[in-house]
Amino acid sequence: MRNMYQRSACFFLAALLCIGCMYASAEDSGRPATGTFVIDTLRSGHGVLVVENNNPLGDDLIRDGVAVLTTEDNTVPMVAVYVREGESFEIGGIEDGVYDFYFTVGRAWNWESANFSDAEFYRTESPLLFETEIDGRDLIFTIWTLTLEEVPGGNEDKIPVPREEFPDLKEN
């Protein structure tokens, strides 16, 4: 009899774990994976941009983000990539030049509108310079690491941007 109760308890725990996994999967099903490109173009440079998305508020709201790189003074995206909260992604192949960095954060990404339901829009204060040089046998190239939320001691301020000034993420 005792053995039957143990088996019943194990079955009950397994069922609870299975239901919990299905619930977590359903919750994530509408969220693209980190590294999903919303827009991408051919990149053949050496520069690297690492995008980190954290939650400095430590609250329970999930704020995923889309990081956008445009050529300086041009709001046509060269690349736009989805980064889930708490994750980071590395974009490689960035050619030498000066770029503007925009990002949007929010919840419930909608592919049709290429926007979050409760989106906030930002850009960095300064453009990003990517340079490559050869020093003897060494290839030296720029690597930027940007966090979507301001961090203490960081060196870039985020500037709120009106929706109409944010790059259009719908591919034409």
C-alpha cells in the first residue's frame, strides 16, 4: 500500500512539472528568441556590437528589446535584433563607419506592426564609431557593449525618442 502512495505522489509531481513547463512555454511562445533579426543587411566588416538587456528595476515585468543600428543621420535600419530581458546578443560584421544606436523596449512583440504593445523608444546620446586597423600581424577592431538600461558608471545616456523619430522596423 505504501509503495502505491509513493507511486501516486511521484505521478502527481510529474504531472505538476509537466503543467508548469507547458505554462512557461505558452508564456514564451509569443516572444521571439534572442538573436532573431527583425531587419538584417549584408555585413562584411570586423566591428562587433554586444547588446545586453537587463532589468535594473528588479520587478516582475518582462521588458524585451529590439536594438537598432542605423548609419549616422539616417533612420533606415541596417540591422535590428530582438533581445529578451536578461539576455545578450553579439552582432558581428559591422563595417567601419559612424552609426546611431536606437532601441525600443516593451512587452508583447507584434510582428505585423513591428512594435511592442507598450513600447518605449530611445537612442544613445552619442553615435558609435567603428574602426579597423592592422598593426603588424594584428587586426584591431572596435567592440562596443551597450546595455539597454542605464547602468551606474556607464558612459552613455539613453535619450527618449518620439515614435515618429524612431526607425521604421517594417520592411518595405
